[in-house]
Amino acid sequence: MAKFFVESGEFLWNAGIFLWSADSIQAALSTHLPEVYNLFAEGRNKFGTEEERDFINKVYSESKNISIDYGVMEKAKNVYTLCADFSWSDLGTWKSLYENSKKTTTKNVITGSDQVIVNNTHDCLIHIPKNKVAVVNDMENHIIVDSGDALLIHKFGKEQEIKDIVNDIKRKFGEDKA
């Protein structure tokens, strides 16, 4: 049946890409998933503060496990389909984030801090916390991510190993370090 739908050209595919305003999704959550809406509403004063990460981690563990499709989109009355043709990357890997980000003249992607010095370094993704000073020297084709609690320096091309590394960190040092 799916093959027929695709070949006919008369049907659209739900790619799970949704556009909404903050007000409309909050209203929809309030109506269709009030328990989720209320959990997050309790921490509005924590968003944008140092308490935000801990609050979100806590709320996610308490929140109902339901996709936005089933919880909201199938119930809402103001949902429309738009046929569109555009490139898309879900930024599911460090490499895809690198490929879709603005690069310096030395092909580095630097985010977070504006106090990063790079010497003889190219083709790297570098994320350093805001207001932290970092010097990256003689690096090529690496992912360098400082989360504040953990520092990752890893060669591009081996990103599939990162999930195992994160699990090792959680096991050895606790969930909050990963």
C-alpha cells in the first residue's frame, strides 16, 4: 500500500517536521497534554538560568512518554499540511552539525564562547562554554566539546563511538557528568 501511495504522487509524507509559534504549541499542550504542560509551566522562572538543565532533566523523567504526533498533532484542529521541497538535516550527528554550520576561513565551526583561539587548526567543530577561554592548537578534523562537566576531544569519522563513551561516563561518574 505504501508503494502505491508513493508511486501515485497523490499523497504527502509526514516527515515529522512541524512549525508553530511558541503561543500555539503551548496552547495545544495545555489542551491536549495538560499534565506535560503543567510540569514545564512550574519551571518557567528557571528557563535561561543555571537551574534550567537540572529542572528539565527532572521534568523529562516525570513527563508522560508520548510523541508530539500522538499527544498533540492527531488531536489539534489547526494542523495543516504544506507540500515543500527543501534540503534537510536533522543534525543527528556531530558531523551533520559541522556540515550545516557557518565555518571560519580555516573551516572550523566555533560555538559557545567568543574567547577561543585557534592556531594551525582546521576542519574542527569546537564548542566551548560561554565566557570560557580556550586555545586549540595543531588540531585537524576533530570534535572538541566542553560541556562544563565533561570535555570531549574526538576524531571525526568515529562519531559512532561517542554513544558508548557517554554511557561509560554515566556509568563511571554519574548521569550528570554526561
